[in-house]
Amino acid sequence: NVKIVLADVSEYSQVKAAAKTLQTLEPKIDCLICNAGALLSEKRLTSEGNESTIASHLIGGSYLLSQLLLPQLKASAPSTSSSSSSSTTTAPSRVIFTTSGDMYLTPLPSWEIATSIAPDHTYDGVMAYSYAKRGQVILAEECAKLHPEI
């Protein structure tokens, strides 16, 4: 059963609204695939004032969405029941962050550089993309530690 909810994941208000819609549609979520974003040649800010690349790939499209949907993901966590006639096992829920080999271009710099808010920082779209993708890998590692059941 696949549900599609459209949102601009660089806009946190839209991420929150999409999460709320999903929460009303589904009490349990088995798999969340975070695969939205952009690679922009010029710096672009969202209506909320955030740099679009990091906002869509990492903050809104990966971190915020997955955190808002944690209750539904945890509700789909493994359970085993058995009776004399049957035995069922539910697979663990999953969050998948789709990253890229570009994350190997650089370590994650300071937050001010990664989010392009440093006043003396020159915007580079490829590097912004690389920072966002590196951030997703770090996010996945931390989420695995904090929520091993997912």
C-alpha cells in the first residue's frame, strides 16, 4: 500500500503538513525513502530563509520528515506472535536516505559553511550538494544509534 504526499521538502512548513497528512492516513509506516533535493548552480533561499540545497536534502527532506514520522515508524517495529496454527514475524521498519558519491568530495564543514550563512562564504552548488549528502550519511549513522529498532 503506497501513499504519495507531495511537498517541497526545502520548506519546513510543507514538511510538517505532509507529515501530518501521512500521520492521518497511516498509523504505521514500514518504509520511508528520503530521496528529494536539488543541485543548484546559484544560491537560492527558501521562503523561510534557508539555503535550498541543504534544506531539501538534509534538514527538511531527511531529518525533519523522519523525526516527525518516528511514531508511525516505531509502530511498525518488529513483533513476533505465535499460536499453534501460525507464526508471523513483522520485518523492521526502515528509513532510507538516498545519498551520493559526491559526499566523498569533502568532510562536513562548519554549520555556517554547510548552510551557506557565513558572511564571507562564496556559494558553490556542487559543494553545497556534497555537504548535504555528507550530512545525510552522518544523520543515518546517528539515527541508527538512537533508534536501532528502525
